Amino acid sequence: MRVFNNLRTPELLQTLQLIAQPTKFLENNTAKYGDTFTVKVMGLKSPPIVFFSHPQAISDCFAIPARKLDFNKATHVFKPLFGENSIVFQEERSHLQHRQLLLPAFHGNNLKSYGQIICHITEEVTQNWTSGTDICIHSVMSNITLEIILQVVFGITHGARYQELKEKLSSLLEDVTKPWYSSLFFFPLLQKDLGAWSPWGIFLKRREQIDKLIYAEISERRLQNDAARTDILSMLMSARDINGQQMTDEELRDQLVSLLLLGYETTSGVLAWIFYLIQSHPEVKHRLMQELNTLADLTNPEAITELPYLTAVCQETLRIHPIALICTPRMVKDSVEIIGQQFTSETVLVPCIYLAHRRSETYPEPEQFQPERFLNHKFSPYEYLPFGGGYRGCIGAAFSMYELKLVTAIILSHFELSLTDKRPVHPVRRGITIVPSGGVKMVVTKKAKLKKQTILST
């Protein structure tokens, strides 16, 4: 294998830079080395990790047959969080089977059935806002997305178990988003249970408590056997593979936790960026509000999600601040070819979403927020890939986009928001995603009279 622009800084320093300031790390390296460069990160036994951002290189990565790649070794650092049975760690046929079981829950009529719930939750969380209320938009979005996951994905209704699970998940999710805490998963030497007050001991205890609640819910659902339920857990429980087998309790638990961890902070982070970018670009806000005002009925989620400019605003936000910075890393088993170059066994290939979205050859003035890009041009899945792509693309992509549009439209239709601090924010790492610094503080003005009927008033 030809080594592409191998970074010469010590591995520990590369690791710390990638953890603490990932966007700056990526930007500096692509500015210095171009579309392809190689790093080494501690915790992965130091194989060469090659980042790609050229569309053709990404296309070549996606086209590599699964039998030539090992996804487990390249992502194993998250196994304590997701669990052994998570779709993230499945290989070849097992991954395809799990994907076939999970995908129907996030598409078609099943997706549409979640619209009213998403709108209702958004209105419930914001119903006590009054004019002059100060809010942290990222905190609000985190609350909304967690409620959506509990009700739409887990299908848990309000009650003692709901409240306990919400509290424990909130604590775990808050910890996981801290750089020092998430570092535990990159450095196995830190994964020592030294008692109830040690970081790893706290994690293991909290995971055990959460698992107990999840298994209790699964057990109760199996006894109820209610075919009328439409939440994602119920759909997964009724799904059968090609051999007629249903998921075990352990498989259900691992898929639920994976969906939670992959869909919570990522979606709330993008929502925070959406509201910040709208408020800091008056011309975008004006055009978006004009479009929202054309809606005849706010109780119709499908009408909301079909609005072209709202869709473009969400797409452009995901271009600048994608759900994740990279696609799923993949380790080479056998020699593979990418953009005419051979990569040998043990090399980790990383299609980089963040850098692909900032190529000036693809996106003129890439740092500028211009939703019109998506009204005037259709980008290839190797140029625009906010949810990854290929056979390892995010199964919840359609659901996430659906959620982004509904939450944004409902809040903007009910309230006027304005930034309390006009200073630009900057990207900061929070768990596996990048969020605006400071949480984005805003002040609320409740609109005097709603022209359209709302979900809560029906």
C-alpha cells in the first residue's frame, strides 16, 4: 500500500486532537494533505487509518464487497455501549438480516404514523413558553428528541418505568457526551471497575439499571402481545427473519440502545444548528416563514414535510453540520483498490462526510449557509451523504429528516425566536456529534394568534 500523507505527529497527540477538536483536526489535515490522508489512533492497535473525501474515493469505498471488510474491529470501541448484538457490529449476512428486520419500521406508512406523535411531543414540551421566556435551544431539542425516542422507538407510555428510564438515560447520555467520559471507550486501560465511584464502575452500574428497565418492558410486551401497537419496539418484536425466528431479548435490547445512542444527540445537535442558522440568516428565516405561512393545516405532518424550502434548510444544515463526521470505519481483510491505489490488510478506511461536504469543487463557498443549493441542484450520494451511504448507511435517515422538519416547523409556527447573544458560535464536540457552543441561547415571543389549528387543540 502506498502511504497517503502519513501524519508525523505522535499517535497520542493525534488521538487527543481527534477527540478534543475533531473538526479542526480534519480541516487542518485536508488543507495540508488534500483529499486523502493517513492517521494513527491509539485504542485501535495503531493500524493506518485513511480518510477519504473525494466523491470517487467514497464511491469506491461503498462498492467494496462486505466479505473484504471487517466492520467489527474498526468500531469495537463502542461495543460496551451498544452491545454485542447491535447492527453496528454485524458482518455480511448477519448485518443484512438485521437491516432487513429494522428498515421497515423507518419507512413508508410506518414513518407517517409517527408524524402526529412527533408534533404532539414538540407542542407539549413548548406549551408553557410565554413571551420573554429565555431558552437554551440545544437543551430543548435534547428533551424533545429523547421524548420522541421513548415514545416512538421504545413505545413506553408515561408512568413510573417511563420516568425512571428517562432519568437514567438522560444521565448516561449526558455523561457519554463529555469528552473525558467518552475517552473511556477509546482507551481500554481506563475500563477498570474500581468500585461504585470509579468512572467505569459508574458506567457499568448505570448500564445495568437501564438494561433492567428495558428487559422489564420487553417482558411485559411479550405477555401483552398487542398486534395493534405501532412503536418500533413492537414492530421489531413481531418481525421474523428468513428462518421464521424472532429477535431475542438481548438482540432487542442492543438494537434499541443503538437506535437511542445514534439518534438522540445527533438529531438534537442538528436541530440546534438549524435554529441557530435560521436566526443568524434573516433572509433564510424570511423565506422559510413565507413558506410555512402557506400551510393550510398544521395538523397534517405530510404537508409540512413536503415543503421544498424547509427541506432545503434541513439539507443545507446537514451539509455543514452532518449527523456524524464520518461514515462507519471499515478495516480491510483482503487487498482493495480505491481511486487506483491498493490498500492492504489491516488498513482502516474512513469515508469522511464532514470533509466531503466542504469540498469547494462540489460546493462553491462551502462555509456559507445557502439552502438554495438544494433547490437548484441534485448532488450524488458520494457528494452529499449526511447519513453515510452504501449498505452501511443509517437506517434511520428518513426518520431523522422527517423529525427535523416537523420539529422545526411546529416551533417556528408557534413562536418568534431571537438570539440573545449575537456573537457567532463555534462547533464543539459532544459525544459522537458536533454541536454549537453555548447551547444557543434564545428568547421566545409567543405569536399572538395562530391562524392554523394545532395538534393540541384537536
